Amino acid sequence: MWKQIISKLPRKSPKSDSDSSRTLNSGPNALSTSSGRVDFASPSAKQASVGVFPVRMIAVIEPLLAFKDVPSSEKLNLFISKLSLCCVVFDFSDPTKNTEEKELKRATLLELLDFVSQNPPKFSEPAILATCKMCFINLFRVFPPYYRSSTNNLGENDNYDEPTFDPAWSHLQIAYDFLLKFVSSPSLETKVAMKYINHLFILRIIDLFDSEDPRERDCLKAILHRIYGKFMVHRPFIRKCISNVFYSFVFETEKHNGIAELLEIFGSVITGFALPLKEEHKVFLWRALIPLHKPKSLGVYFQQLSYSVTQFTEKEPKLASSVIKGLLKYWPITNSQKEVMFLSELEEILEVINMVDFQEVMVPLFGRIGQCINSYHFQVAERALYLWNNDQILTLIAHNRHVILPIVLPALESNGQNHWNQAVLNLTLNVRKMFTEMDEALVLACISSYRLEQEKLNSAVEKRNEAWECLKNAARLQPIVGNTAVLVS
């Protein structure tokens, strides 16, 4: 069977044909042609690969030879032959099928990986073509549709589902490692490789990030990062493709397995942005990163998202106020875990914000923080009160205490009287003590105003209760005859 596959490869000379036939049918690598036929990739995959990589006649030699057994001038030809051999795709759903052929392909992939890792000669255009074609056939595939019910809570239930692992990982892992070494190799000329590592190739790599296998996503993350670093001309396209994935996730599906990995790539990319930031980068922050706080599954990628947003604010602190407005826009109302995450990210942003931008957002911001202080969920209340332990935030509050204290003090007073959790009560007393040390007169004035306001509210409640009692008494005294409507004066 392998003789039939190899016979389809173009030969340098009749002599090499006879040599390869002898090698295939003798020695430790000999395979029986009666072991069953192995087809190449599916017809659709073959058609796609032919459309991307045109068919060329490449002089090749026997692919089962070792690299050490051929002269240096023939190593690239042997490299191409082995790549062509690895374009055979096997069915791994049945582990007992074609075991010898699978093992031979795995050994060949390991040989190729070892070759590109040991300072190979400069890759020719046919070698780059053969590499991209092999990766296209073996790696680029369509994943099955999501089997999980759309009614599931993505933020809770799906986090505990076991991911689906590809049974072909024993081959896929080596192919990914090979592609990573190939892209990173100094023997790969960028100008020549751009013809084949093009927009379609990159788009297919980004599509693979939806794999449920975390091992595959880690490999893809390293490969895409190397492509981004080496092929500068593709950088805008890569950023645009990642943005489109985020848009689809936030505004359409809320289902994607690789958001965390894509954010991790972008977090490292942001560190290299030149100042002042381009408008394109700011638009990405406003339209992609900030809306990513909305989905229920925020906890899956929150660490990477928070890092990316923080990188933007550290690069250009003037963006901090717009980020805070975005957080307030998407602030969770009924999800306490997300509230704790938002408060953690808020603290990091407040550490880099300047005074003018802080004053622009402090009124709605501390209105929301006051609501968090009064939360019955003790973790939310604790996290909000911990903001006063940050020296930078405390400095901002101290400079604007005349505005902030009247907003926050009612929440502190309410907590001190009614909150059920002792730790929250202790933190509340500590924050109130800090305000007293800042400006005792202002605290006393705010407390007096708060008590007057409470008295007015209590008085209004009493009047409302008295009015209801009068209505009840009047209705009780007036007899009701039949279906006659009752008029209470």
C-alpha cells in the first residue's frame, strides 16, 4: 500500500525508483501491501489544499531514508519527500486500524521536527510550499458543533464539563511542534514564506483556537505569537481577525473556547505598542475588550482580560476614565462573583488614573461602590471596603473627600447598624475611622445630614402607615351591599 502512495511521488530518475522499491520492501521498515488501503485526506480537504498550494513537480528522493544517510545537497529534497509522506491522514477513531502506518508517520514527523530544530540549510520555496501543504492537510479541520444546551449557564455549569480531546493528538502535537520550530527557524526567509503563510493560512490558524483541547490551544498560541513577531506585514490582519472573534463571541454566540489564549497573545502585543497609541488600538479597547466584561463566562478569561486592559491604561493613563465608564456600563447586578472581579480590576485601574480623569468619574463610581458596600454578599462588601487599603486610592479619596464622603457615608452607617457579617462590620468601622482622621468636622456634618435624612424617611414611612390604617378602618366600618362599589372619603 505504501508502495502505491510513494509511487505517486515524482522521481529524480529510474534508478532512484528501483532503489526506493527495494528500500520499501526490505529492512525493518518494510510494510505489507495487504494491510489495507489508506486514503489521503478527504476530497474536500484535498481540493482546499490544491486551491491554496498549486501542484508542482518537485524532485524528491526516497522518503524512508534518514537525514544522516544523504549528503547535505540532498537533505532539502529528502525533507520535501518526508513532508509529502506525512500528507496521509489516518482515522484515529479506531485505534486498531493501520497501526504500523500510523507509527511510521509519527516517526517521520519526529524526524522532520528534529531536522528543523538543528540549524537546517536555508529553506527553499518548494520546501516552504511542502511544509505549508502538510500543515494544511493535517492541522486545519472543522470542529463539530457545540453539543451543550443553549439553556446552560455558561458561567457555571460549563466550567465543570470535561473538554473533548482529539484522538489524533499523538500526531497533531508533533505537527504543531514542527510548525512552531519551522516558523521560528532563522533558516526561514520572511519574504519568501509570506507567499504561503498568507492571510488564509493565518485565518485558519485562528479558527483552530475554538478547539476544546487546551493542549492544542497552547500550541496555537505559541505559533500565532511567533507569526505575529516574524511577519510584520501580517500584524494588522491578525489584530483584525482577533477582533472579529471577540465581536462574534460578545454580540452573537457567547461560545468560544480560545478567548483566554487570544487575550493572552494580545496582552503581550500591547506591550509593544508605540506611544501615542493609534486610534485603531483605542477602538479595539472600547469596542472589543470592554464589552468582553459582559458575557456570563467572564471568569474563564478574566485574568487575561484584566491584564490587557491594565496594559492599555498603563500605556496611556488618559484611557482610565473611559475604561471605568465602560465597567460601570456593564456592571453586574445579580452576579456576585463578577462583582468581585470588577472591583479587583477597578483597583488596578485606579492605581494609574490621574486626578483630573478621576474627578470626571468619581460621582457615579463611588455611587456604585457604595452599593457594593451595602451588598448582603460579604465577599462583595469586603472587596469594596478593601479599596481603602490602597494608598494611591486613599490619596485620591482624601483630595476629593468633600464630594466622596457624602456619597459613601450613608452606606457605611447602614453597614455599621445592619450588616450580618462581623468581618464586614470591622472593615466598615476602619474605613469610618480613616475618614474621621482625614476630616472629623466633615464626617460629623455628613453624619448629622444622614440622620436628618433618616428622620425624614422614617416620618414619611409613619405617615404612609397611618394613611393605610385609616383606609383599613374606613373600609371595615362601611357595610358592603351586593356588588356596590365602596367610596372611602
